[in-house]
Amino acid sequence: MPRPVSVAITGGIGAGKSEALKAFAHHGAAVVSSDEIVHRLLQEDDEVRAALRERFGEDVFTSTGDVDRDVVAQIVFRDRDELAWLEATLHPRVVEEYLEWREDQAAKLHPPALTVTEVPLLYEVGGETRFDKVVAITADPALRAERTRVRLDGRDTRLIPDDEKLSRADFAYVNDGSLEELDAFVAQVVQTLTA
């Protein structure tokens, strides 16, 4: 049985990675989001939660015991050392989870043709080597800022420029149109990779 083609989606905040991931699912791919894995780790992984408590104190937890991601974001996006620590704590666990998920998909009796993983910092961490193909999604910075509830305030300064991501990717899309146009792009990628 041939293994599923492993695809990464990458791009900046507000570029449309999540919408592209939904489109891949709509076209039959198995999909997973690194951001969703991070959110789950922050809420459910005892080691991660203990490390956060030790590093940042009780202030990063809500009264119900959940990690307050907004408070964590305020800390780490003001201090690159704290951001580096958080990424070093989370990143290996995220990679381990999506690689394990991918193996589970490949082991199914009827595996999907494609496994698609949303990885925002793919090129920044050298993660492209873990995938067969890369899809880069970008959009005009003003449009990206409009689409997201997250303030960008300098978060992109440590990222590889969009032009470089687009040139390095196997498939590149400037997401400045409709969801239907994005879906049509994804459908074409799926057709190309499953032909």
C-alpha cells in the first residue's frame, strides 16, 4: 500500500492557513493543525503545564486552571528569550505528535492519499525536510492584519519573508481573493498530488 503524501501548509498569521487546511479536508485529505496541538498541550499536558508554572508563575493560569494564552503571548512576544524557551518546550512535542498522527494515518486499512499538517514556523525551524511537499499561503500584510484578532506587532520580524517562503514551496498561493478561489487552488494541488 503506498504511503500518503505528506504535505505541510505554512505562512504568516492571517494568511489563510486554517482555511486552506479546511479546504484540504473538504477534498479528502487527513488534516492536523500544529496550533491545535499546541492549544491541547497547554491545557492537557502535565509536564508542559508544570514547566509554564515554574517559568511564569500562577499569573498565566485562569481561575479555572486553564492556561491563559493571551497572558503567555504578552510575556513571550515582549521577550525573545522567553519565546525561545516556550518554543523549545513545545516544538519537539508538537513534531512528535504530528509525526505519530501521520504514522497512524498511514497504518489505516484505507489510508488517505494525503496527510496535511499546518505548520506556521515550518521553514524557520527547518521542518520542511519532514514533508514530501510544501504549500505556502500568503496575503497582503494589511489584509492579514484585518483577518486576525491577534495583533501582529512585530511578530513577523523573526520570520522568513513571504517571498522566500513562496519561492521555496512546491505550491504557492497569494490568498487575496475569495474562499472559493482558495478552495479551487487546493483542489488543483490535491489533483496534482494524487494523479
